[in-house]
Amino acid sequence: MSNIGLVGAICLTSLCFRYGEIFKTHILGCPCVMLASPEAARFVLVTHSQLFKPTYPKSKEKLIGPHALFFHRGEYHARLRRLVQNSLAPQTIRKLVPDIQHMALKTLESWAASGQVVNTFYEMKKLSFDVGILSIFGHIDKGFKVLLEENYRQVDKGYNSFPTNIPGTAYHKAILARRKLSEILGEIISERKERRVLSEKDMLGHFLNFEDQKGQTLSDDQIADNIIGVLFAAQDTTASVITWVLKFLHDDPKLLEAVKAEQMTIYESNNGGTRPLTWEQTRSMPLTHRVILESLRMASIISFTFREAVVDVEYKGYLIPKGWKVMPLFRNIHHNPEFFPDPHEFDPSRFEVAPKPNTFMPFGNGVHACPGNELAKLEALILIHHLVTNFSTIIARATRVKCTYRSVGAGRSGRDNAKRLPSRLNRDCPCAGGHIPCLRAQASIMSE
Ligand code: HEM
């Protein structure tokens, strides 16, 4: 999962401007072909994906675990992917609605109860972690969850640090925490095996039940690496898109009112929120869904991805030599006025018509496309429902939030900027404790 800083972002846009949609450059000394056209991205990710392999720095691979599916291709990748995809398919995640709802309400409640200005992104990270844990383990023992959380946080802190593996550095601490995570996951796996709880329902169940035609099962290391991989892929991305949605709604009071009206209709049909939201209702939130899609386009949380040519490849008369990196630039495609007129305008109505093929790829494309996209959207829909129906207003304080969220050239990557949204929920319920979920409150998104 790639992320870029301000300098990289500005460079990419100006290079596209100077050299067009395909050009070569060097990143940290590695020759790299940048691809900012839908056809070229499709060539690499879909039609000729067998000519390219995923590529990540070794230091990052070590932290996630070398068996995680996104480092692989071919038979091993396809096998793992089927298991992950099945456990994140709509028919599976629909059963998670009550639990996700409970988690979303708990998050909002504790946020409001704190009365503090909090970092929205970090609050959403906690929620996404809990949802990730739920989809992997179902209902897990609290002790295990605390241990996973503590150690995962340490890995997360070290992930983007300079990879110097000497005592005292963030990277070294992350390596130690990663080892501890393997131990904890080993215990969880043994416990399940001992109890013979091999239910298919959650992702761990899918992993444990796997057996290929030769009777081969997955090793504990393979399972552990893929669990950490999924947690990693799910957390910052989902937290980021929810944070961006809140920021975009805050910036457009009319849109917020329209979203609120859509959600209030559902809320009222649930007897003033006393009946829980259903899966079917989450499928019937067209405006809110379009707001999420437009937020994904605008913020382009995964700005680009990397692949490496495994043979010499010819594309439209250009030679991509074996070993060179290629980078499909999702963000540049999402901000190309040819596909998205006035690309810097936040306009959910553009999604009333489906985008042209291969122009909208917030979840990637092809064999490595995101298997968690439905879960991420479900989590966002549920959170938004409870936020706008139970909290009276979102008020901007003082100056506008200083997020830059235009194209690559205008700001930092989606994930970086999303971290810049300090906010506060003020509980002001007239009927405190009187009804469920008693969360009428006031939300203020404050400027930095
Ligand atoms: C808004 C939230 C999310 C965004 C924007 C996002 C984006 C992406 C993208 C762009 C890729 C493809 C990367 C590439 O081709 O190199 C990807 C892959 C992946 N995502 Fe997501 N993702 C999100 C949420 C999730 C969630 C919630 C999960 C799991 C619960 C998840 C699990 C994965 C996995 C396992 C892969 C690797 C798939 C493979 O290699 O076959 N993602 N994601």
C-alpha cells in the first residue's frame, strides 16, 4: 500500500504535466515507469498482470510477514485470495452489521463523553481495527484482543520509520512486537484447534479449514502473516476514508443536510433508532454511498501502487525492461478532467452515472484488487448513519480546516491529510439515558 509525501506528490503531477501519461523516472535510484492512463493501468494490473509482480521494500515485508497474500502471485496468491475474498463477501459481512453498529455507537459515545478535541483519524483507526478483528476472529477473548492491539500499535508505529534494526529504534521495537504478535496468533490458533472450533464463519475459520487437493493445509506462519496483512490493509485506509467523508460533509452544509435527510428517513423507519439498522437498509443509501465514492476519488487514499516487470515488456512501442518498477497512478487518473470534469470539485452527483471503465480505481484493479472494499464501505455507511442521525450539527470553528485535498500537486496524499482533522463531539442530549441510542449530541470539527 503506497503513500507519498508532499514533495513526491508535487513531483508526480509536474512530471505528468511535462512528459504526459507515460514516462520514466527514478525513485531512490530505481528506474520506474509512471502510468497515468486507464489503459496503461489496466495493461499492468489486469490484462498483462502475469508479466508483473508486486514489489515492496524488504523492511516492510518483514514487518507484515512474507507469506501475506499481497507479496505473492500465481497459485499461492490465488488460493489465499479466495479464502480472504470469501470471508469478506457480502453474504458473510452482512452478518456483521449488528456488531459493527455496536462498535460505531461505542466509538461515537466515548468520543462525545470525553469532551476532548480528538484526532478524528485516530478515533476511526480504533474503529477500523475493531472491525478488522471482528471479521478475522469473530468474537475474540478480550485478553487476546488487548494483546493484539498493543503489539499491532507498535508494529504500525515502526512501519514507516527508518528501517534501522538496532535497539531503541522504532523499527527494532516494531520487529519485536511483530514477533510477539506471531506468538499471540499461534496461541489463538492452537486454542481454536484444541476446541475444534473450526467454524467457517470468520476469516480464521476459512484459513484453518483450508486443505488443497493434496491434503496440504496452511502453516501457522502463513495464517499469522495473512492476518497481520489484512489488519494492515484494512485499518488506515478505512479510517482515512471515513475521516475524509466527515471533512467533506463539514465543508458542504447543504450536502450534509441532504445526507442527514436520507439517513433520518431510515432512522424514523427504525422507530426513532430504537430498532437496529439492517443490512438491507445499508444497501439503500444512494446519496451517502455516492458521498463515499466521491470522497474516495477526491482523496485517492491509495495514490498509486507498485509492480515490477518480471520479463522485458513492450507497451505501445515503449520497452519496460525486466526489473523495472511500474507505477499505475490512481490519483492522477481520478483527477483527470477528461474522466472527471472539474476534478477538484467535490460533487457526489457525478456518480449518478457509472464512471468510464478503468477510470475509478480506489480499490485497485485486477488480481490484487481490494477484497475488503465492501466491508470498508459498510463500516463507513454505518458510522455515517449514526453520526448524522444522533448528533445534531457539525459546526466549523474559527477558520476552515486546513486540509489540502486537491490533486496530487496541491497537497499531500489522502492518508496524510486525513490525519489533520481534530474534532470534538459535545453531548447535548435532552433525554440523556431516555432512549436508545441516546446520543443526540453536537459535533464540532475544529480548525488546527
Ligand atoms: C477505504 C478502504 C480501503 C481502500 C481504499 C483499499 C485499497 C486497496 C487497494 C488500492 C488495493 C490494491 C493494491 C495493489 O494493487 O497493489 C488493496 C488491496 C488489498 N486490500 Fe484494501 N482497501 C481498503 C480497505 C480494505 C479492507 C477493509 C480490507 C480487509 C478487511 C482490505 C484488504 C485488502 C487486501 C487483503 C488486499 C490485497 C489483495 C491482493 O493482493 O490480492 N482492504 N486495497
